[in-house]
Amino acid sequence: MKQAQQEVLLKINPIIGYNEFISAHPNGAIAHCMEGNKIALGSFSLSGPVLIGPEGDFSAEELEQALKNGYTSVHLGESRLRTETAGMVAAVLQIHSNHE
């Protein structure tokens, strides 16, 4: 943070199960590779979490459950990213959109 002169410290929470997480944290965004309408992450204000799919993506059931809990389908751009890279891109997009 000091080197980059940024005031935002990302918080990494303990690991919990998928169903428990989306029930406890509704109205977030879910980035996935499946077909369908998606909004560009960073193009709208979001107060909830952003879910990044594992290698191989979310299952159809996981995506459906997130959407039922108020999640919005999002994309991170035109490129398909590795899981660890996608998480960093999502964090930067959210920080940028919250500071505009």
C-alpha cells in the first residue's frame, strides 16, 4: 500500500462453504464463463462481494443459486483469465469504480 500510494487494504475472509457464503452475503456479482447477459464489472456501483469462478468455472447449479440470491452476472473483459489473475483484476475494477 505504501509503495503504490494506495489507501485501500483488501480484506481476505476465512474460507466457508459456497452455499453458506452466498446466503450470508446476497446481492453481489458473479464472474463466470458461461453464455448469457453479463455486465462489465466496474461499470456499476456494487456494495456486495464479487465471486470469481474456480478453474473450470462454476457449475450451472452454483450460478443459478447465486442468481437466486440477487447476484449479478458480470464479465472482467474480453480475455479469459486464470483464477488468481481474475481475482486481482476484479479487485482493481471495484476499487476504480468506487473512486470515480
